Amino acid sequence: MQDWFDQHPWVTYAIICVLLVYVYNNVFRVRKLPIIKNLIVYFLIAIGGFILLLFQLDLDLPIVFCLLVAFVLMQIVRIRYWLVNRKK
């Protein structure tokens, strides 16, 4: 799988950015920000995604897999909360 990520760096970058935005929106965003601040945050996420892409491609660190694990764990928590609320 690492070879595929090495051959498709733009797709890997897009996957990293999408997962970072998802984690930011579901974990760290407390309230809606003004548009300018929101653009700054997403710009910084894009820069951080590029740095993580370099870690993924050059150092062979499993960045995409770690972000996927975080995504799956967040979905498990969401399903669990949904089941608990449904029982009430």
C-alpha cells in the first residue's frame, strides 16, 4: 500500500487533508468561526497536510493509516452514542 501512496502523491495529499479536516471539525471545533479565521485554519491544515505528506512519502511513516484509525474510532464513538441515545 505504501508503494501506491508513493506513486500517487496528490491523491495521498487529498486523503490526508480530508481526514485532517474531518478530525478538526468533529474533535477540535467548538463553535463556528468567522470566515477569515475559518480560512486561516483550513490554510494551516493544508500546510500541515503537506508536512504530513512529506513524512508519509520520505520517511515512510504510516500517516494515512493513523488518520484512518482515528476516523474509524470516531465513527465507533458516534455509533455508540447513537445507540445509547436510542435506548433512552
